[in-house]
Amino acid sequence: MDDLVGKRAVEVGRYIADNKCTVRAAAKKFGISKSTVHKDISERLKTIDGLLYEQAEQVLQFNKAERHIRGGNATKKKYEQVRKMRENPAES
């Protein structure tokens, strides 16, 4: 494995573990794809630093378990705004 790729995997893993962020947020921060974040954590980091892998994987599993809740809340918020605009069109 390329040394730069290994270093990036550690940086991404540390960022996820420290900030409790999503794959999407980590991908945006490092300018890489979500697929690359997954590969960095699940394959590369696992062989480089097992403890950091466990920490990052725990955050990712938590986010995965709660993503349907976040999506539902975002949809709820969206339609509350639509309802308000229909009720008070002058305020929008």
C-alpha cells in the first residue's frame, strides 16, 4: 500500500472518530469520494491501526443506524416550511 494512502486512511479514521462525523462529511473534508472513505476505513485502516479502526467503525455504524431518523426529520422540516409558505405567502 502506498504510504500516502495509508496516512490518509489514518487521518480520515482519526477525523471520523474525533468528530463523530458522517462518511459524507469526511469525504467533503478530505476531498475524496464516499467510496474511498469506506475503503480507507474498512480495508486499509483495519490493517494499519486496529484500535482506530474500531473507533471509526463504531461511529460509522451509529450513523448508519440513525440515518433514517435524520432523513425523516429533514423531510418533516421541509414540509413544515412548505405548509408555512402556503398559510402565509406574504412572509416568504
